[in-house]
Amino acid sequence: MSRRRNSHRDPLEHNPASGFKPNKLVTRNDNQLKLREALLSKDIILCTGPPGTGKTHVATAVGVQLLKNEKIDKLAITRPTVDTGSSIGFLPGSMLEKVSPYLRPLFDEISYYINTKHLNTLIENEVVEIVPLCMMRGRTFVNTYVILDEAQNATFDELKMFLTRIGPGSTLVLTGDLLQSDLPKCLQGAFQNCVNKISDIDGVGLVRFGRSDIVRHKIIADIEDRLNG
């Protein structure tokens, strides 16, 4: 069943807090607004569409604002560690240092809303948690907002494992471009498969972005048409 919030107040209503920037989410088209509404009312949200449509931007903004206004206890982010074509090779350092290059787009979005010093403190205290997708087995997320970015690069087993990590009060968000997988051909299509199988379950929301929703730069739509044609 879809999550219902008792308060009539907007959960993203401004609530000043040290370390958070005053920047607010401004939805730029109907689908971004639809995504925002789904993120505030559904337990699992599947969001598909081409690059530049604001999928990650909206998903991250809502998560940060819920954290800022103490509607959730934790914000967790993850992404498949799949290289786009050429491998970057072995990465030394801690787990965080190893996965950080893959999560740079999410960190960029988060840093628009949280000061760097405060973000580092939140990470140290595991209020903002970086979770490698391959290390989620056995976890249960409670009162946590979890973003899985680039979901088209996850295998079916990884997606099944991720989706079953949800616990009380949590929201799972999966974003991805169904036409831009970096997996071997034999492993592609898992995100589409999940969309087909679970999008009609009560409590699951589906938002599909199209080329007309691209807001990053108008030329992206033309590039997509030519390269995917």
C-alpha cells in the first residue's frame, strides 16, 4: 500500500538547518512534477528516460529536502560499478574511495543542497551513506531514502536484491536510461524487465521521461536521435 503522510504540510517545506544550502527544487516540466509527487507518495519509484531530463536531479533534491526536514533518518546512494566502455582499472584506497568515482554525479547533485563540510560530517556519521550495490545483501533499510542511479547497468539479480531491501518508512528510487546500458549484451534489459513486472503493484510508482523532457541542453535530443537511430 502506498505510504500516506499524516501531516497536511508539504514535507519539502523550508526548514532552516545548519549546513544545508537555501537552494530549492524547481520542477521544469510536467514529468518532473509527476516524479516529485511520486517520490512523496510511493514506496518504490521507477524512473526511466534519456539523459538530461532531470531524473537524478529531482530524485536527489527530494531526498535531501526530506533529510533536512527530518522526515527520514538517512539518505543512501548507490550505483552499479560498471565502466562505460574502457575500464578505469584498479582503484586503491577505502571502499568509499573506490566507489566515489562512480557516484560523482550523485555527489554533484547533493552538493547543490548541502555544504561540503556538512556533507562530510553526514557521511562520517552515516546519515548520508554510500552503499556499493554488490554489498547490500542482508541489509534492511528503515526510514531511509535510497537512490539507485543508472539502474539500467544493474543485473536482474542485483535489482531483485535491491528491491527487497526496503523496510518500514523507506523509499527506494531507481533511475535509468533503458537505451544506454553498459552491460554485456547478455545481461542487458533487467531494468526494463523489472519495470514490466512490478510497476502495477500498489505502492510502486512509474514515471517515464521522453526526449521532449530534456532540460540540460536542447542539443541532447538531437544527439540522442542520431546516435540511437
